[in-house]
Amino acid sequence: MCGFAVRAAAHTAADAERFAAALALLAHRGPDESAVVSAGERVLMGFQRLAIIDREGSHQPMRRGDETDSERYTIVFNGEIYNYLELRDELVRVHGETFATRGDTEVLLAAYRHWGPDLLHRLRGMFAFVVYDKAADLLFAARDPFGIKPLYWTSFDGATWLASEKKALPGLAHPDFVDPDQVAHYATFQYAPEPATLHRHVHRLEAGHFAMFRPGAEPHPQRYFEPMFRPRPASDADRLAAEIREALRDSVRAHMQADVPVGALLSSGIDSTAIVALAREVDPGILTFTAQFTDPALYDELEVAAASAAALGVRSIPAPVSVEDVMAELPTIVWHLDDPVADPALVPLYFVAKKAAEHVTVALGGEGADELFGGYRIYREPRSLRRIESLPGSAKHLIRRASAILPEGVKGKSFLERGTAELEERFVGNAKIFTGEAKRRLLHREVSSFRDVTDPIWETSAHLDPTTRMQHLDLRTWMRGDILVKADRMSMAHSLELRVPFLDRAVWEVASRVPVEHRLQGAQTKTALRRAVANLVPPSIVERPKLGFPTPHRQWLAGAMFEWADHVMATSGCGHLVDLEYARGLLRTHRAGEADHARKVWAVMVFCLWYAQLDRPPVGAGRARAPRTAEATVDLGSQDLTGAAA
């Protein structure tokens, strides 16, 4: 796990200095080594390394040649390739390759030389990487199938930039570059859906895409992987459970590869508990880490997670979180996100990653299980709404008119609205924060529709049942824009590599075929997964309903955080983009207990923190921890620019 930046255009010494300063903003992603090289006359490549495998070798940027040029190819690579040893053996056996290192980076570079873009279909892992072919004067950029690892790009002042995080790209401080249409999408989704960002000129390379382009030209991404559910007819439940269990067991074993300590993040749910149970088969001494809210009046997951750890025979380490900690750290948390993500669950994830990083360099997490196996309770909605949906159109019209009269936040209003709306209108993913008149009021203008984002995705799933269509949408929006963003940023903020064994292509192949009858049964979600791990995890966890990350933001905003949140909104300077007085009124109404506006207020507050930092990051943001190995800068080329990065 690391961070990199690339600048593709003719450069001067001053350009190289600015590039090195930009790379330094990614030091938290890789504090163990830093290097900048010139790969030919028109490409600068920089790398911040978190050493995981082959710690004494595999330095980046890495060069590799062919028969005509010993430095033809240069790569920067963030992630892990879990089948790199098999690929290495094939490259040696079939192509006569030799290797000077023990890591996956050199294998990846050799694979690109022989297989070109086709190598992407052979990779098992999480990755974002850029290869520069000096002889062809061509850059190749790629991102893993599910979007676990980030990759941003922009064209700015005649140069093409790519980076692991947006903060390393130029032109972010200018407020005119903020895109009002993406602000509107943020207000709905609680994140800016990829490939866009909140900056007009900055884009994300989408999950499962690659791009080939010349220095100075804009990338034109191409899709190489499209996850599509293909549920089979209902089949033998025990056989299906065995297939899931063995695919997941194999994935966990692959994800345990490391030359550093590996731990696991453990919540009160079945996903992370199953990962720990399988990881324990590889390492019986694995450490687990769980967030703990210190206010005794609030619910936290520690008691359940600690009981699970005890049942599995592993050690549980708590990560205390107080509301004072949250107010102190939230500006830095938002800075690490690059774009705001209004998911309160990222707060405990930030603190548990911080605690884990004190003990291990790699941690396993349960991300992706809900999207693959049907874990969200809202996926049961097509069944619960059948009675309303079966009513005549006139009756549904009257119900919808009645629901419109009810104030925002009143219990039952959302159910009535959703029951009288088409699936494509009512479901926009796991979060739907501001809608309709409330959204227009917040943004004080007519806004773009969320369906600009969702309709193209709905069109690709018309042949599927409603529940599977909801998963299909979440896999392309919610998981990429929320789940994996917070997982990457909150872990890398502390130089911790977070691995997600559920998002493995072999696990996906099994999950994609699970019939809907085996995903949802009655009130239970993830039925097939629960059956698969029933003999691995404590029975209380197998039957435990989905809770998410139960963050007490409602209580915080109505209590200890009220004045602070109000001050954040009042002083952010983004009143031309959002109606701050309206948002502050929602906060006051929430505090009075007249309606639950916690998610709306949290979304505006996080946006305000983000906007206020466009030109002034919080003090200490991006400060890297001390290297776990001796600090190193690496001379990798005749024109070494590492000195500029120091």
C-alpha cells in the first residue's frame, strides 16, 4: 500500500520541485521511502512507499528494460497482487524472464511488457498503477475491478497529472473550480459519484477501467471488467454454502501474504467476524481491533466484538472514541477524504485504524460483503412494499399527496413516498439525504437530477429482479463512492494497509450466482453467507441482524456537538453553494427533538469542513508517522530528483 503521483509533459526544474512538493502530501500513504525520478524527458514519477512485501527490495518507481533499452519501462504501483507468485512462475517458464526482487511490482511490470492490457484479466488483487513506456512514449494507467485502490487524473496547464489522492493534483484551491452539479449529487448520495469529483477539472479513473495516452494528452478510459449478477435458479443450499466458504477461505489465505504483522478490524457483525475466523486458521495469534465509544450512555460494538474475539480465541484491542476526539479530528478526517463523504461510520473507522496502526501494518476488513451477498435491510423493501405497489394508481396518487403534507423527518413519510414510487425513483443507493424540495431549498436553485447518475446503471440491469437490481446499483455507486473511499482513506491516514477479502474475483464469481431466495429469507439478510460461516463464527453473530456502524451522530448533534457544528456551518464561507441558514435551522430543529435531521445536518457540516479547507488544510494534516524502517530516498535514474522531495 503506497501513494504515487505522475506528471506527464515537458518539465523544468521548477516543475520538478512543485511535483516533489505535491508528492509529499501523500507521505501518510507511504512513510517508509520516498523517491522521484524522470522517466524520459516528459514524465515525472514519484512514489511514497509503505513497505509490505520484499521490504529490502522492490523500490519504486521501478524500471525494467527489454532487449533494446534497459530502462524502457517505469512503473508506480499502489496495492497488492495476491497471485503474483503464480504469474512470476509463468513468466519465467514461458517467457524466460528473470527477476531481481521478491515482490509483486517487478512481476507486474514484466507482465505488462509481455501481455499489455490483457494482463488485467490475469490479476488477483487490489491495484492502481501507471506504466510509462519510453520507447512508445505511452502511459498506461489501470485500476482494480471493484475500485478498492484510488486513482485520480487531471489535465492542468498543459500537463496530465495522475495521483493516488486528489490532494496531490494542481488547481484545487480555486473555489471557482467547485462543480455545483456535483455538489447537488453530493447532497443526494452523500458523496460525489465516480468518475466525477467536486472539482470540475479532476476525475477518477473508474473501477475496472484502464487508459492509454501520451504525455500531455487526456486519458480516454476503457472498461475491462463489468461485474454483473447472474443469479442461478434456487439450488442446494448446503452446496452453495460450501462454495462460498471455500472461496472466502482461499481469499483470506491469499490476503494474509505479508512480510509485516497482519491484524483485523472486528465489529459486532458477521462479515468481519467471518474474516477473523478464517484468518485465525492462518495465524492463531492474529490481533483484532474494535472501536469503543467512551460515553456509557451510547451503544458501542465493543462488548459483542470482544465476546466474538474470546469465542474465536484471539485478542481484542479497543480503540476509544469520545465526542471530543471527533470534534478535534473531524477536520483532518475530511482532509484525508479529498472529497467530502457524509457517512458518520468513517469516524470510528478512522480511530480504529489509528489504534491498529500502533500494532500492525496490514489489517483485514469485511467491506463488500453486504453488496455481494445482500446484506442491507433495504434490499427487503421490494417485498415489504408489495401491498402498496399492488394498489390502483388512483389510490397510490392519494397516498403520495397525503405523504407530501407530512413534515420532513416525520416517521412514516418516507415509507409512503417510497411505496408509491417506481424502483428507479425511490432507490438511489444506501443513502438518500436531500430530495425534492428540501434539496432545492438547500442549494437555492434548480439542481441536476440524481437520475443522471443512476439511469444508465438501471438500464444495464433491466433483466434482473428488483432486489438484485438494487445490489447492482450499490455495487457501482455506494460501494465505490462511500464504502471503499472511507476504507482506503481512513486506513491510509495512519499508514495502515486495509485489505478486503470479500472483494476478490473468485469470491465474486460465487456471490454473483447466488439466487435471491438464498440472499434474503424472511427478515434475514445475507442468508447464504450466514449458512456458509455458521460453523466458523459464534451462533449469536450468525443470527445477529445487520447494524452497520452504529455511530451516535444523532445524539452528538443534539448535544455536545451542537454549538461546534453550528459554528462550522456559520464560518465555512460556502453560503453561495448551500443555504447555511436553512441548514442551521435543521440543526436547531433536530436539537429540539421536533424531527430527526441528523443525516442532513451531518452532510452539510462535512461539506462545510471540506470547503473551508480548500486553501487552508488543518494544522498537522498529512503528517506521516515515523517510518517503521529507516527513512530512505532511492536513486533510480540518471536524472534523480529525490533531493527536491526531501
